[in-house]
Amino acid sequence: MPAWIWRHAIVLSTFVGLTLCAAGPAPAQLNWPDASPVPADYDWVRLPSDEWLKGQVKAMYKNELEFDSDELGVVMLDWRDIKELRTAEILQVRANGNRIATGQVVLQDGELTILATGTTIAQGEIISITAGEPKEINFWAARLSAGATVREGNSDQRDFYARASATRRTVKNRVRLDYLANYAQTNDVEITNNHRATFSWDRFLTDRFFLRPVFGEYFRDPFQNVAHRVWVGSGFGWQLIDTGDESWDVFTGPAYQATRFDEVEFGEDDSVGSAALVLGTFYERELTDWIDFKYEYGFQLTSSDAGKYNHHMMGGLQIELTDSLDLDFSVIWDRIQEPQRDADGVQPERDDWRYVVGLGWEF
């Protein structure tokens, strides 16, 4: 072989070897597959396996990220397992301490950054994520629950239960609305018919402390000799816990209560007004990925002729059947310490207990 061929081969092999040594081994593909710092058309999620999914963030709630993948369809991902997230769309992020931020986000190394403002939030402090620009509908969460029991035979019985609740939450304000109804009849005779509607408005002055400028309740239960009872008050409260898995509020404040009785003894007033002191608490906790526990308790201290004191307690479990449908088990306890006697001088029972099974729908 001619010497010039050898010389060219040696030069070429030397050049290739030096080039490969300078480049080193090919790195693993760990960065998201796009040259720009922020995606233009899709959201991208990096999994624990370092694989990437392309698609669109739908929402994150209860530590589960709902992601619409181009290849896999809608998938539910454990939020704590997400290694990286970069979005082309605008997201609204809610975190501990009643913090809410909006914009395109980058999640990396356990920290989420809102690109529009540079705000950073630890991944573990994020409670929920909603896709899209802030709209009034994004501030609301609502739930409907209902149950019924029908018995026929030696005795015919109908039991019905319904509850509707809605919460509006922004950075500084929280509004809660709640309605609860129970109805029952046996052999065409009504034996239960009560209704309770409550509302409250909280104005947060710090991450934990809030004023409750106005709150109130309407209650009706002829079987406790209450034709109508309304109270309205103002107070303050403290948010003891507020995480993605658990929340706990306590509050108190003065109120005025007006009660009209269904029946009274001869010579007694059928209505009475009284100052009241109200105390209450609301607690909820995610026990597992599919079971939630909720508990609420309200106490009103009033004058003797208005019942002395009354309270309402409701607690139970919500078992997830689908993403929006739950099976509810609840215990309800209402008590009036000194119920008003009816026209025959009969005093109603102080306590009413109810055990409820129903279906709940969140939206």
C-alpha cells in the first residue's frame, strides 16, 4: 500500500480519536426535549423514570396531578413523584398560607416558580392547581349529597337527606354556604322535617388569622318546637392547619338570635330574642387516597328562654367511587338544652341523632 495512504489514514484516525475524547460519552437525555426555556405549545411533565410526557395540565388536587397526555390520554400522577413540570398554559396555583399565584410555571428540584413574577413555592406546600386564567368559576368549589331510604311492609317509611355546600376562596377572602335537610315519614305520618342553612364570610388578615365580619344561620324543626330560628353575628377565627391533606379552623364571636316557636303554653310568648355567644370548628383530613374524614361543630350559648344553649355536630367519611362521585357516611347530632314546651306542656327531646348514607357529587 502506498505510503501516502497510510499517512492520511493515521491523520484521520487521530482526528476522530481526539474529537471523541473531547466530547466524552454521550450524556443521558435528562432535560426536557425543547431548546427554549419555556414550551410554546404543550405542557411537559418529567416522571421519576426520567421519561417525559407531552400534553396539558388539567388540575392538581389532593396530591394528584391530572394530565392529558397526547399518547396516553388522561392520566393521574402522584404530585410528590413529579420531578419536573414546564407549562405553556397559564395555571392558577394555591399554596399553604392562603397564597395564590398565576402564570406559566416551572417545577424543578422540588420548587415551583411562577415565571411572570419570579415567585417560588416549595412543591410540598402546593394545595391545588387550576388550569387557565383566573375566572369567577375558578374561585368556587361545590358539592351535592343526597340519600334516601324506603321501607314497605308492616310499616311504610320514607327517609330523605340532602346537603348542598359551596365555598368561594381567593387570596384574602373565603365565603362558605351550606344547606342541610332531613325528612322522614312513617305510614304517611311526618316524623322528621328540619332544615338548616348557614353562611360565613372570612377576611384573612394574615396567613392564619381571619376576621369573620358576618356569619349566620337559619334553622327550622317543628319536632323540636322551632318554627324559625335565625342568628347573625360577627367574630374572628384562626386557621390552625391548612395543607393539601388536612385543614382545621376554629372561630368565635357574639351574635343575636331570634326564635319563633311552633307552639307554646297558654300565656307564653311564641317568640324570643337573645344575645348569643357562638363557637365553632371545622376539620377535614385525607386519610387515604380515596377516604376523607370531615367534622364540624357549632355551639351557641343563649338565654334560658331561648333554649340556654344549642349545638350542631356533623362528622363522617367520604369514600371516593370515581373522580367526582363519593359514598358518604355521616353522623348528625342536634341538641337544645332547654326546648320550649308545646301547647300541651310536653317538652321535646333534647337530642336528635341521625345516621346518614348517601351519594355525594363534587364539581
